[in-house]
Amino acid sequence: MTDIAMIEAAAARLAGHARRTPILTSPFLDEIAGRRLLVKPECLQHTGSFKFRGGWSAISALPPDVRAKGVIAYSSGNHAQGVALAAKLHGVAAVIIMPSDAPKMKIDNTRALGAEVVLYDRAKEDRDAIGQALAAERGLTLVKPFDDPQVIAGQGTTGLEIAEQATEMGVTRADVLVPCGGGGLTAGIALALEARAPGLRVRPSEPEGFDDTARSLASGRIEINARLSGSLCDAIVTPHPGEITFPINKRLCGPGLVVTEDEALHAMALAFSRLKIVVEPGGAVALAAALFHPDQIEGEAVIAVTSGGNVDAEVFRMALEKFP
Amino acid sequence: MTDIAMIEAAAARLAGHARRTPILTSPFLDEIAGRRLLVKPECLQHTGSFKFRGGWSAISALPPDVRAKGVIAYSSGNHAQGVALAAKLHGVAAVIIMPSDAPKMKIDNTRALGAEVVLYDRAKEDRDAIGQALAAERGLTLVKPFDDPQVIAGQGTTGLEIAEQATEMGVTRADVLVPCGGGGLTAGIALALEARAPGLRVRPSEPEGFDDTARSLASGRIEINARLSGSLCDAIVTPHPGEITFPINKRLCGPGLVVTEDEALHAMALAFSRLKIVVEPGGAVALAAALFHPDQIEGEAVIAVTSGGNVDAEVFRMALEKFP
């Protein structure tokens, strides 16, 4: 199980490879949020999301002879790119299983990062069967997107940085808002803060209609989403909280926060004008919660993670037009 | 005169106040540039440009009794915001003289940062006369945009960071491309690198039609621009190189690089998709030179500073539409 020692060990393996993202602030955003707002921009991480941390952590933790055979992952998004680049930099093969109807640009990007992309037909083929056959045949190791202790440890390195950076800035008591899909980033940060900055409390943040974690935290057991598509926040939509991540988040997190899609788009536009960063809709939900739901947050400061920036130009332009 | 000791002293005064911006990279941009490309994103600095460094340096260097009376600056852009925030954080008054036809948003932003904005009519009034009268009346100190040793020292702290960060990344010989208007950032970085990373050579970068520094470096004396408006790169358009900055840049810089407006817009679109940062047209000229003029650059690596990100949403959307 992931613990602070495992997160510290992941941080040692990531040193010099993952980017230490800065903390960004703006007096204009402080005013909207009604308190001091610290933003941790993981959209500036390699491949444009925090997923590189977990990918690197998992791959670097493998025994050398196992790692040498390569890794495999299922993803059409940020996890694919994070694993692909981490594998490439380790000099090992990565096979990424993607649906054949995934956006061409995401397929191209994943290939350009050195991965072998295997496409499957969502309607007719079984993704897991294809993946298991390939893994068995070639001896590939599966890197899961969140329910894996070393992946959680890698994402937790974000929490170590937040603990140090917030303390340097004099913030020792605050809610830390984290975009939450399967809960790997949320759990990793929560474990890191428990040990290194116990006055900082994680609050998972989700889009309306896909608030499985908020509802699960409220009921105390794993709740599922009624649907899995139709959200601009696709990067953080999962069927339900993870089997490994949820018990951690249940123990450590405060109540979940839920924002509308328009609030996420508005947060993207404000991140553009005030922080000069590019955030994708799913990556903007925590910032949106900090800005537009201040009454649900406690304390004189708030920290928001912007978890990714892989957004199509068309969606980004739409956000800027809608919230000028 | 600005020297390395003055830059180091400025860095000590800026510590904990200016942001230490990271170095960003992308394998996709390396491929376009044909070599390893390191980007120093000063668009992520407070107020969205490197100008905060110079403003803070100048204000913090004033004797306390002089500083207490406040400062004054002429600017409709990045310098205004940098000086306004630096003054506010020092708890002193800032008066910013702006043309009455400056974009309303820039006036509003400067006011929101706590400055008193004094508007003048470009056609009928003399900016300098208004400023001098106010300065005399209230004992305000003028903070010049580039031709001031302490401002150059503040901008030079960017160079100290580049020297450290590039060395950590194993880059000790490279051209360092810097967007150049009056030449304060260029001169500051050049002085810092001369002392701390002499294998790194500064190359001023400018937009076509406003390449006064490139022409001045070529002829060896100060050349002027034929016109001063009509460029999207307005943030870095000045009449001619500075009296103080030019001799420094003449001694230390390699030949200037010149890019088209379309190349700057294209670089903005690539910074959006590959680095997840927002860069303004003038701030993108060095990145554009790295990406689109590789034949004019020497070495296996290149470093490009993106100096600012204060761009209207409309212009940004246009760049994304033009270079999808």
C-alpha cells in the first residue's frame, strides 16, 4: 500500500525527470475567490498533465529485467501520453491500447512519443482481451491509470511539492482542491499532506453529473456515475472511485466539491487571462470550485491543482469567447 | 553601471517576491527546432511579464525615505503593471501615466493593481511635462522601462536563473534568444550569463519592420525604427535601442534574429498546444526564431525566453485559428 515512504521514494526516482511545477497566484483571482488562492499548475508537467509522474513512478519501480520487456496501458488521453514518454525516457517499449475512434491528434501524439498504438473497435472488440494477449505474448507490464500503489505514489509527489511550497508561502492551514477522476492524484496528494502538512486538507473536485467521488464520500461507499460520456471534462470521468484509491480518500479527504461545465470553462478563461496557463476543462474543476464556490471552502487561503492542459484549440477558443 | 554584483544584489532583494519561473520543454518542439529547446516562460512571472523583476529591483533599491514618497512610470503595457504591483507590495504609491486611448482593460488592470492612473491626450499633451510636474510636486521617483541600471539588474535575475537551470540540464553552450524592445531584458541576461555561464550567448529577437536592435548591432551604432505602430508585437516596439542598454548588448550579444508576425503567431499556437502557456505576440518572437530560423542558430541546444503573456483573447483566438 502507498505510504509516505513510498511517495518519498517515488520523489527520489522522479528527481531531475519530472518537472517541479511552480505555485502561481494573481491578486485578481484572490479577489474573486475571496481569499488567498495558490494554484499548482500540473498542466505545465511533461506531456501536459500530472500523469507523467505516475507513469514514471510505476516504470522506474519495476525490476530492471521486467521493465526491459516493456509496458502496456489502456488510455485515450493523458495517461497514454504520460506512460508513453516515461517509457521512452527509460528506453523501454510502450504499447498503448486506444479505441479506433479516438481523436487522430491524440493517437498521433502518443505515437510521436514513441509508443506503439494498438487500435481496437469499441463496438466489436474486447479491450482487455487484446491487452492481456499482448501482455502475455511479450511479457509487458500493465500500468494502470490510478488503482496501483506506485502510480498513486508518483501522483503523491505533487503533494510533497505543495506541502513545501505552501509552507514557504506561509500557508499551513487550507483546503487543497484536486480534480478527481479515479482518485489517484487525490489519494497521492492526501497521503503526502497527511504526513508533511497535516493542516492542509484535500477536497476532491468534480464536474456536475460525474460526481461519483463526492457522492461516495457522502454515503461512505462506492457510488457509480449514471453516464460516462457527454462531458467536456472527459479527462476526469471514470465509472466510479477506485478500489484502492477510495479507502484512502474516504479516510483523508473533506467533502467533495461539484462545479458546472460553464464554471470550468470560466475558470479556464480566467487561468488564461490571469495566470497565463492553458488548462483543460477537467483540469479546471478545482480552480472553478475555488473561484465560484467560496462558501463551501474553509480558511483564509485555498490551494487548487490544475491537473492538465490537453485541450483542443476549438474548445479553448470557445471558453475564451463565452467568458471574455 | 549594472554589473554582476548589482544583479546578484537584485536577486537577493527579489528572493521570495519574484517568481522563479521553470524551464519548459517538449519533444515536439525539439523536433521542429532541430535541436534541444529550453523555454524560459517569463509570461508566468507576476503580472504576466518579466517587467515585475525590474520594477521590484528599482523600487527596492531606493533609500526608504525616497521610496516612501512613491514612484512614477510611463507605460501603457507590461511595465505599468510590473511597477504598479511592485509598488503596491512595497506599500508605496505608484502613478502611471497612460495615453487616454490605451485599451480600457489595461487601464483597469493597472488601477486594480493599486496604481493611480493619469491619462493624457497623445495628440495635445506632453507626457513628459505632465510626469515631471507630478514628480516634482509629490517627490515621486521615475522608474524607467529599460535605461536604468537597477531595472537592468532586475531583468538580469532572469539570466541568473537561466545559467543555473541550463547548467543543471547539462546545457552549457547555446544561443539564448531574448525578445528585445529597449533592450533591458537582453542586457540584463547578457551580463548575468557573461559572469555565470559564459558558454551561453544572447541573441536579441525582434519582429520584422521593428528590428532596430538587429540593425544597430550590424552597423555598430544606434539605428531607429521607421515606424512605431502597426505591430501585433506592440509590447516590444521602441523607437531605438537604449543609451545604456545598447553598449552592453553590442559588447555581449550575437547577431539579432528577426521573425515575421505570422511566425510569432505560429509560435504562440505551438506554446499553447505543446507547453500549455499563454504568450503574447511580442513575447513569442524569440521562440519563433528558435522554431522557424534554426539555420541562423548555432549549437546542439537553444534557449528561448517567452517574455510576456498579456494578450487579448481575440488575438489569441486568432493565432489558434490561423495555426491549428
